[in-house]
Amino acid sequence: MTSDGLTVVDEKLSKRSETLGSLAKGLAILESFSINHQRLSISEASRLTETSPATARRCLRTLEQLGFVAFDGKYYRLTPRLSRLAAAYTDLPLPTLARPHLDAVRDATGKSVSLAVLEDNFSVFIARSEVDVVVTAAVKVGTRLPAPLSSTGRVLLASMEDSFVLESIDRLADQHPPTSQPAAARAEIIKAIEKVREDGFAHLVDIQNVVRTLAVPVVDARGITHAAMSIVAFASQSTLEDLRERVLPVLLGQASELGRKL
């Protein structure tokens, strides 16, 4: 083997030796908690993270000792201590810059409004401004939705190359946790994302026809999409025409102002 080949091998071994598999498994356990999985047994955590029950047990017990989860004898749940980590992120520039714009949309429309970014094929909500009466199906900060199946995710994917979009759609079957609604046909998702590119916004109604979402991109002066800003409303109270007439201009305006700050 050439000296260059040895160098490559040494670099790979060095990178591998600098990682902690146990830490990765522990973080995977933390990420397995969600709105749909607020409490987890050891067997559930094992299944969701594709680890052995023994590994899941060790991770959960370690997290319990550190104060990040609590145990009631059967189920583990997250504790408020985890909010320290979330607070560190939500105080970063993008969520901080977005707050007055989210509040402005909320005050002008009477709708809850959120900011989401693309992460590992999920639309991840990093900031939110709530109305007093919250839509029961509304997302919270930290919620992760499969990008191809959410309005914010489709806005974010619309800014990507076609190859990236197709790969994102193909990854749906492997995502965790599984979605609560059946995956739309591949062609339907592609068509929906193409429409986002044409319209400049995404509109989606959940499968129960209860919640309606509207999302727009947050784009900087260079044309780079950094995030998606969205509102959520009851489908029975807000038609698409109403949202396009009353809410969309406000949403686009505040997203544009935020984009100019990036």
C-alpha cells in the first residue's frame, strides 16, 4: 500500500477513535421521545432506536442518573432539565431574529405561527408564537415532521435540486418515528413540491380535514432559503381562499423582512 493509502487509513481510524458509540446511542434514545411517544418503556425505546433492550436500558438509566429522564417503574419520560439544551439553541441568531416577526404574524392574523428548518429529512420547528386558543394538533418547538409530508418541509425541499428532493421522498419509508398519516404517492409529492416552486408557498390539510397549514420560505438576499415560516388554522374556520387573501401577504411580508436580516 502506498504512503497515501496509509494516510487515508490512519485518518479513518483516527476519526473512528474520536467518536463515542454510547453517546450516539444515548442521544438516539433522547430523540425517540416525541409528541407521539411522550413516555417510553425500555422495549419501546429499543424498537424506536433499533438497539438491543440491554443497550436501551443502560442508556435510559444513565440519562435518569443525569436527570434528563424520570422513571415511574414502567415508563421513562423527559424532565425539564432537557430544556437547558433546547434553550441554548433557541437563543441562537435565527430563532432570536425570528421572534418579533412571528409575533407580528400572530398579532395580525390571530393564528399560531412557527419557524422550521430542514434537518436529516425532517422539518424541525425551532421557534413558535402561539395564540391564546391553540389548535390542538399544533406542533411545538422541537417537533420533527417528515419533510415531504409537511407544508414547511415542502417549502424547504422546493429550494433544493431535484435529485435531493427525490432522495428525500425515497427516504420516507425509513424515517423514525413513523408518520401518523399514510405516505402520499411519490408522484403526488413531486407534483406538490413543483407547485410550491410555482406559487411560492405550500398549503396542506391533514388527513382528518381538521388542520390547515400554510408555509412560505425565508430567503436571504443571495436567494438561499434558510427556513420556512408557517401558520396553522382549523380547516372548518379558514378556507384556502381566505388564507391566501388575509394571511399569505402578512406571512410573505414578515418572512421577507426576516430574510433581509440573514
